[in-house]
Amino acid sequence: MKKINLDTLQKDLKTVYSDNGSISIVFQNNDILMGVVGEFNINLKTLEKLSGCNIYFRGNSIVIKGRSKSNENVKRAIEFLTQHFKMNGIIEKEDVISSLNKFMTKEQNNNNLNNLDYIIKTPKRSVIPRSQKQKNYVRALKENEIVISSGPAGTGKTYLAVAVALTMLLEKKIDRIILSRPAVEAGERLGFLPGDMKDKVDPYLRPLYDSLYDLLDYEKIQKRIEIGDIEIAPLAFMRGRTLKNSFAILDEAQNATDTQIKMFLTRIGENSKIVVNGDPSQIDLQNKNNSGLIKSKKLLGHLKEISFVYFDHRDVVRHPLISKIVKAYEDNKE
């Protein structure tokens, strides 16, 4: 993980506050400006829609006109996108959405660009924590041998863990990555799905493949899988193993029982890390009370060597509507 010197950002941008309340962000590099603006101004239009501000660019400047607080949020979002474009050479719609969404709460405003200190550099893109809890999560992934996290979809639990694991593998700090999920049936029966065992379980593991392909070229991932540097397997296949020089991630752990989580955690060996992730609101077990993820804090919370991280709707980094949906369901809990 590489630490970013935020002074470099000040050399790229100059902020000018006008008497009428508008903010002008002056770019020193027109290529960076056009990358932030996007084709046909698409990035600015997205920021306008989300913030309610009027945003446009003149010459080498982006001008923001709106309410004072909204102007500041947009300014910080543009600073974030500038740094993101410099590191990745591309800005996607989800980056624009999350760049503004990350500054919408008081907690996030207080932390803004300091999250860049925990950047995870991978061959295809640089991954940046987009909330304080994500920052804490990355710190825990780096410093602790075992990390257990829970929270709603879209909070980066799996993606950040895979990014840290891949970085450690490429830096040869570990020998292999092991990605696992419980193959819990949700409406379909495994036995009735076509194909051999790999064909049957691959749909359950597909999100793990997607994270890998987003961080490293497809051919390189396939080669790593073929030689055993990356292993993707159902949770049931982990029994009886000892993991040395490994980074093991158990995803969708809300669908694992106490016994299964105990089995997975006790696989840890020398120079290894284990991460357990899950969303307690999406338990597919017939008896939801059997979820080992929910009981893990009560059983293991007294162990200082294990770090627990809890995400909520404010940490969602996908479309802002997801955060609102998650909050609505949380507020409706009986």
C-alpha cells in the first residue's frame, strides 16, 4: 500500500472563491481537466444531478454555483476525481457517484482526502477507501491476522479485502490467496444444476472472480489460478487444511454456521491472514438464528487479536439510492 503526498494535489488545482458564493477550480493540466469533465461533460452533469448545483467549465476552470455546503461537497468530489484520474487514467460513473456521496455526512467531511493515505495500488487500478470505516477496515486488513466485518451490500467488504490480498501476493508477502463462500442454496438445488461440481459451485463464487478481474488482467488471473497462487473454493472444501503464507477470505459468511466459521478461522497458519465478511440482512439459511456471523462478536469479541468492523448504509459506495434503500430496511426492523 502506497501513501499519497496530498501536496501534489495542490499543485494540480487552484481554488478561487468568488463574492457571489461560487467556487472556481483552476486546473494546471488540460488533460486532467478533460478527464475529470468527461466526454460530453457527462461527469459534471452527473455531479449536477446529485448535488443540485450548477456546474460547468470555462477555459481551464470548473465553476460551481449552488448552496455553500453543496459547493464545498462538489469541490471535494472534484479534488477526489482529479486524484483518481491521475492514478487510473479513467473515471467511471460509479466513481463520480461515490466521489460526491462520500462527502455527504459530517463524519466523511472531516476525513475527506485523508483516505488517500490508505490507497491500494493494483496493476489495473488504484483502490481508495471512500469512508472512514473503509479506512479503518483497510488498516485492520494490514495490521491484524484475523478480521471479521459485517454490513450491507456495496460497502466494499469483499472488494477491499481482495485488493489488499492481491497486492500482498504480487509483492510476494504471501504465497497464495484463498477465496471461499458457503454454497448455500437460495431457491435452487445444486443437484439439479447442470455440469460437474465446478460448474455447480461457480455461480456462487462468481462475485469473487469479478473482483479479481477488476484488479488484474483476465489472463494473469487465470494463470495464477492454474498454478495455484489463487484458489477459489466452496467453504466445505476447507475442512482439514492448514493455511500457511496465505490470505484467506470467507465471503457471504452470514450463510455459514458457528461450526463452519470456527472451522475456517482455525485453518490459520504461519504468516497468514483470515478475513470473514457478510451481510446479516441477507441470511439464506433456513433457520436464520444459525448464522455464525451474527454470533461471532459475542463469542470472539474479547480476543484483541481479532478486529471487528461494522459497516452501515453511510458506507455504501455504489449508487446513492442503494444507501437509501438499505437505510429504509434498517429503519423498518422490528
